[in-house]
Amino acid sequence: MYGEAIIDRLHENCALRDESNPMRSVFINTVGAILDDFDLYDSMEAPYLQNASGVYLDLHGKDLGVRRKYQESDDDYRKRLFYEVLGVLTVAYLLNVYELTLYTYIAGFDVSDNTLTSDNPYINEGFMSVASDEVQSILESKFVIAGGVSWIQTL
């Protein structure tokens, strides 16, 4: 459809107007086919995180360094990406983006003692959590944690 429409707008002496010209067929089957399949609405909405979906949302996640979880819906993934965009270290950020379990800070805690701790995220005296070295490195490079989270070393 679009290939033919473009050719119709060319100068009347243009070689592409001749239906026996093999380049006319090439043009219609390449440029015309691309334009026929092009969705203007999707192309205008995909750059915006609040409207992106599917592979476009995955590209936002790749740019932000947050991977989609296995079988995670677009809405849940978008919510985690919004936390990442905020760039503020909050309890919700740690719970939703990195899925950390936060425990109440206990001085001298030793994981080998099996000491019970609270996983109440509303306590403000600091937290403890278990995270991989990679996640710890990411968080410590993005934020000044300054004792807000103590990392529990597992055995």
C-alpha cells in the first residue's frame, strides 16, 4: 500500500512508475513492506517507560540494569523499573527491585548462631540483609548506604 503510494507521488518520468521495472518490485517489497508493517502508535509510545510493553519494556530494563524476572508481567516489571528510575534508596526499592529481605539490625549478629531477627521493614534503626556480591556492589556504587544496610555474610 505505502510503496505504491510513494511511487504514485514520483515524477511522471521516473523509471519506478514503469510496472515492468524490476526495481519497482524491489522497492514495493522492501520499503513498502516495512512501511506497511510499521505501527506509528507503538513507535511513538515505546520510548516512554509508562507506555512501553514487551520487548520495548525489556529494552528500558536493559538500559537501567534491571532484568525481567521469569514470567514477570509488564505491569510488575514496569513498577520495578520505576523504582530504579527514582534512584532513591528506600525500603520499597530494596524489596521490589532487588527482592531483598530486610531484617532488623542486631549488633554483633552472627549467622552461625541462628539468632532470630525481625523482618519488619518499618523499623528505622537500620537493616540487615543477604545479597550476592554483585548486588551489594551495584547498590554501594549507586547509593551512599552509610550503615543503613549491614550485609550478612553467609557461611
